[in-house]
Amino acid sequence: MRTRTAEGLFLTLLHERVTDRRVCQQTIERFAGLLRTCATCTIESTECATTLAGIDKAIAEDRPVPLYTVAAEHVRISLVGPPNTVKSDCESIAGHMVLSGLKSATCIYPKRNPV
């Protein structure tokens, strides 16, 4: 699920693989319901992808990526946004996820490739 905010934050939510398409659709609906409470959020796309590529695949495989990422049980959320707020947005989202009942959620800072 890809979402953007009026403030220029772009979020990509990746859920661990499920084998039943119905379960995938229910998961999308659950997260879409949460995002509908955000007045400045726009859901740009939702899909039950059977394969991932590029940065999405790297995030799903817990490989280091050059993006802020929220890691929680069954879910990863990558964030791209204004450099002066994306770190605090990541930490805030992780905190809200824990407050909403998840056991844990952590903001993972970007990994830079050595030059």
C-alpha cells in the first residue's frame, strides 16, 4: 500500500507474505481504515503483490536500505519525505503503532553504502 501526505511524506507498507488473497484484502482494508483517520493522507495504491522487486524486496527481506523504515511484527513501512521531518515521522509512527496495541515497532535508520 502506497500513501502520501500533504506534507510530502510518502509511505510504503509491506506486509509479510500471505497465501490467501482474501487475507491480503482484509489486511489492506484494516490498514486503509487506519489511514482514513489521517486528514492529510491519500492512499495512492493498494495491491496484493505476488512478487517484490528493488527496494520493496530489500525491505521485505530485512536487508539494509537507504530509507527510514518502521519494523513491526508482520509489517514494514518505508518512509521518504522532507529531510528535516522524516526521522521524527518514523519515530512517531513506530510509537503510535505500539500505543495502538502492537508488541513492538522500531524506527530503523537508513543504511548508507560506503563510498
